Amino acid sequence: MIIFKNRQDAAIKLSEQLIKYSNLPETLILALPRGGVVLGAVLADRLNLPLEVAVAKKINPPSSSEFAIGAIAEGGGIFIDPEYKSQFRKGYLEQEIRAKEEKVKEYLREFRADQRELPLSGKTVILADDGIATGYTMLAAVESVRLKNPAKIVVAIPIIPFDRVNLLRSIADELIFVDNPKDFMAIGQFYEYFPQVSSEEVKEILAKRAIKVKN
């Protein structure tokens, strides 16, 4: 079982498997905030690719703000676990989706305040995060990017549970990871140092590398 020193170490190991994408035109990295942006910055520097943020929020059941049953991303990308679709009172999922749509808009204003929708048509998009547990936010992000007609979607993460691999492969064009353990409780168990990442840190990283969208 691999244990990463920190997100930077995980990014270095992950970048070794992404080397074929280095310096490629019409290729960019979209990272999920907040920790994914720290990892994405290292990937962007090592592969010499532009970096932007991909915003997604988990959809929760009424009984828990931690447990996820799906996720929604900017631009209408959405994934709901089929197991839970019929388990709630009528109208709950629609209400929860509308609420999370507003949260997504808030994140976009915070992390991409001066930019319009990113032009992704015909591009190779590498979607990155510091790890996957349920995979719902990444699945929603893939759906969101797919709506913009990219040439290829690559999901790149250092750590993913063994039982999520086929699910991610079924929706992405390519899945790249460092390890896929069967004994998986939380992403943080695979890092020696896994601190919370502040919004200020994310904004500072993006300000240095963000893609400028032309009018």
C-alpha cells in the first residue's frame, strides 16, 4: 500500500504516468477544489500545462451533511447513485439539486470570478483530484466536461478504491492512478500529511496559472 508524504509527493508520482501529455497543445488540467488544486498545480508545472478549477458539490440525503448520494458540477453535469434515487420524499432531490447549484455558482464566483465558461471543445481535459472515495464529484465533473465536447477526458488521481475503478473507467476516456487499494476508509489514510486547504490558497494558486478566456 502506497503512503504519500503530502499532496505534492502524490502529484509527482502521478505526473510520471501523465508524461505523454506534457507540453501538448489543446491540453489542460482541471482540478477539483480544494485539495485537488494543490495537486493540480504540481501536475501543471511538471507537465507544462495550463491549470483551471472544475467545480462540483456533493448531493446529500436529508439526514446527513457528510454522506453523499451523488454530486452536481458546473454547466449541468450531474450524477446520482441509482441506489438512492427512489428513497426520498417526492421533490427532495430536485430541491437538493437546486440548493447545490447555488453552491456551485458561489464556488465559481470565488475561484473564477472574472471568467466566462471555459472553452473545452476539441481539447484534451485532464480532471485531477487528490483522491477519490465515492467518486461522485469526479463523475459529475466528467459529465460537465463531456457536455462541452472535448476531444478526450482523462481522470487522474493518486489514490482510488479498488471498487471504484471500473465505474470511473466506464465514464472517462482514460483513468490514470497510482494505487487502488481494497482496504479503503478515507483518502487521508494514504497521506502522512493531509491538511485542510483554504480558499485563499486555492485562489493564489489559480491566480498564477489561470487560463484567460477571450471575449
